[in-house]
Amino acid sequence: MRLRTEMARTRFFYHLLALAVVAVWGVTFVCTKVLIRAGLQPAEIFAIRFLLAYVGIWIVSLGKAQTRRLWSRSWKDELIFVFLGITGGSFYFLTENTALAYTQATNAAFLVSSTPVLTALLTLLVKRFGKSRFVEGLEKIRLSPTFILGTLLALTGMALVVFDGAHFEFSLRGDLLAIGASLCWATYSLFMGQMTEEYGPMLATRKVFFYGLLTIIPFLLGQDGFDPALLLQPKVGLNLLFLGLVASLACFVVWNLVMARLGNVTCTNYVYLNPVFTLITAMIFLGERMTPLAAIGSAAILLGVILAGRRN
């Protein structure tokens, strides 16, 4: 009985960590929107953000020999980290940041929050047809009535906010890019939990940062020259520090650990709450407003997350 209680407390702690990370990530949509308005390009924002995180995680990693290692145990694992650097790093943030240049912060946040649905569907497909150590490491899920109801409620809530005619700004390019970001993160979630279990959260996250930076270089080469004077603006410097050290360095390490402990689907399910935090922050800093329909949609998302989380 005592062991059960301890296990329940531990899982509850990881659930709180997941909620805290999603709250921070909800704010990042607004931070990125501010940086784009200040004149930074999406690829530049990602590169500076991940560079800060990469330097920071190396400083933290210097104290342990296990986290200082440069290469994986096999070339196949190294290729997987390259793939994770693309799906959870360069391509994910490039599509998400670019989407924010064409659509509202709340629109992008809600569309990216379709990630839990895509993650659940991809997990079911991979567990049904795939055979590897990654398949065994994926969370076991079933399409129970509560899971389906919770998912539909959360999706309905997102639709209410996105298609609220009081403030809706349709942008096909921006919305498709946001959905592309969602697909990238869902794919990232299939593999990262297992790699974190095998290599530890610090080393696994550091390699994602490295390959994310490496694969963004071609996109940087095709842009106009970067203006360093922008970094001297307080709103630019502070937002970049927050994105790099808090939202990337701290949150990626915590999220990868939580995903390894709770499961890729349960953990990703918290992404549904991302737009709620984005909407609140956008109201305060960007002047975007919450209409009654958006409030109903937010409530539907919260209820959907609770129901989907009780699927087992």
C-alpha cells in the first residue's frame, strides 16, 4: 500500500511538471510573435534560441562523464538523433515560427495543439504494424469511449476558438504550417521517450539541440544579413533569453524526462492546454481578446484533457 502511494505521488509530480512545461510553451507563441514583429526571421529566432540552449546544456553537462560523450552507441542511434533534431527542432520550429508570421498567435497555438490526436493515431499505427525496440517503448493505449469523447471535446474547443468569427483571421499558409509543426512534434514523440530512457535526458536533449542547429543552417544561408542591433532592444533580448534558457534548455530536458516516465501519449495530451495559456498571454501582451465563444472553447479543451487522461 505504501509503495502504491509513493508511485502515485511520483506520477502526480510528473503530471505537474508536464503542466508547467506546457504553460511555458504556451507563452512562447506570444514571445515569438513579438520577435517577428521586431524584425527577426523565423529561422533566426530558432537558431538563436537553440544556440543559447545548446551552450547552456553543455555547461550543465560538464560535471558528468556520461553526459559529456559525443557519439551514440551505434550509427543507427546517431541517425535517429538527427531525425529527432529535425522533427523536434529545426523543422518543427521553422514551421511553427513561420506560421506565426501569417496567422494570429492563438490560431497557431490551437492548430499545433492537434498534436495529441496525431500522436495517438501514429502510436496506434506503429504498435499495430511496427517491430522494434521503439514500438515496445511506446505507451499502450486503447480507443476507449472516454478517450474518444475527450479527444472530440478538445478538438471542438480548438475549433470554437479558431473559427470564432469575432476575431478569426484566415490564413491558409499560416494554418497549414501550424498543422505541419503538429505533425513534426507527433513524430518526435514516437522516438524521444525511448532515446531518453537509454541515453538520459541531458545527453538526448543535447543531441537534439545540436542536430536541430545543424539542419537549420541551409535556411539561414538563404536569408538577408542578420542585424545584431536588434539584440540590444530589451524586448528582443529578454524574449530570446526566455526562449533559449527557459522554454528550450529547461523545458526540453524536463519534457523528455516526463515523456519517458508517463508515456508519449499521456504526456503529449497536455499540449491541448497550450492554447489556453497562449490566449491568456496574447490578451495581456498582444491585445488579442477572448470572446464568449473562445471561453467556451477553452472550457471544452480543459474537460477534454481530463476525460482523455482517464482513458485507462
